[in-house]
Amino acid sequence: MLAAKLDKVVKEYFLKGETVRALRGVDLEVPEGDYLAIMGASGSGKSTMLNLLGCLDRPTSGTIFLGKDNVTTLDDYRLSQIRASRIGFVFQSYNLIQQLTVLENIEVPLFYQGKIDRKSRKRSGELARMVGLGDRLGHRPTQLSGGQQQRVAIARSLVNDPYFILADEPTGNLDSVTTKEILDLLDKLNQEGRTIILVTHEAEVGARAKRILWLKDGEVEREVVNPRSTG
């Protein structure tokens, strides 16, 4: 089964009276269990593709499937449900809520769906332990290092058992040692069967993926299977 599929996807923006084609008929298939890095220079279309895969924007034309759902046809309410329940987001800036504890931050996607109960709280605690934060459940983000905050974000991304983890420059704010720790964690998740789509401009980060999709001027310039991948 495919975790995601793009079929002839075009995305256009209108800026200062001109049409900008951010994506120009892109095709993409992401099988379950894949580890895909999307790379390219600034303006290549990486962010646009991330926004479309994350149901944060809609294509101008073409079709996008997430799992069995044709998200191109869904209304805003249903798209918000898909975002909350079927996509795990990991951002460069962590996007944690400062007033909440580690455990509560992991539970945020469940909160928005009204699914907080004893079973879900147990699962959130298990995810915290899985990312090495079992002894930090009551801590708040200001009491954590950058790497620990990103671990919370990764645990949060898994709490709804998503189609895939969508990671946007997940190591961009981290030092080299912590970057390796986070990438090792993503490797482990992929080896356990998790699908990961990672957007990055860093060659050493993309080198962890099984496949690398290079974008240029809104088109797929090339796609390579990565022989160096440890994922």
C-alpha cells in the first residue's frame, strides 16, 4: 500500500500580478515503510511539496492520495481531521507548547480529537520512554535541551499512528552531535516500519534516507536510491 501519492500535481501562486508555478506536474509514490528525502535549492518546490503532503495547502491541479484518501476532494474540516489523525509533523523549531509538560505535548493531537483517556495517556508515556524521555514526563520545554525538545516532537508525531512522519528540516537547529542522535532515532523508527518523508537542504541529512528526490524549478530533476542509506 502507498502512504502517499502525487499524480501530475501543479501548484501555482499569484504574486504581484504574476503567476508563479511552484510545482509543474509532479508525480510521486511513497510506499509504506519508505524513507524519502526531498532536496533541492531554495525555490525548487520543497516547501510547496511539504505543504501539500501535509494537507496545509491544496494543489492547483492534479491529485493527492494519503493512504486511500483522495485529499484533493476533501473540504477544510475533513482536511483538518486528516492532518490531526493521519500525519505526524516534526518541525525545525519543534513547535511545542511552552505551558505544557512533555507528556501533555505528546498528547496534543489526541486532545484536539477528544481522545484523551487512560489508554492514550499510557501510550503517550510509552512513546516518551521510547525516545529516551521517560524521566522527563513532567518537565516543560524550557527545561529541555533542543535535542530533547525534538524527541518530544517525534513522540508527538507518532501518537496517532500516522500514515507517515513529515519532517521539515528536523535537525536545522541542532548541533552535530544532537543531529546524529535525532537521525539515529529516525533511522530506528524507519527500521521498525515507519514511513518517513524528510525535507532538507543538508546533504548529510538526506544521506540517511533510502531514496532522495531532487527538485529543481518545481520539477523532479532526478530520483535516486541511496546506496549509503542506513535507514
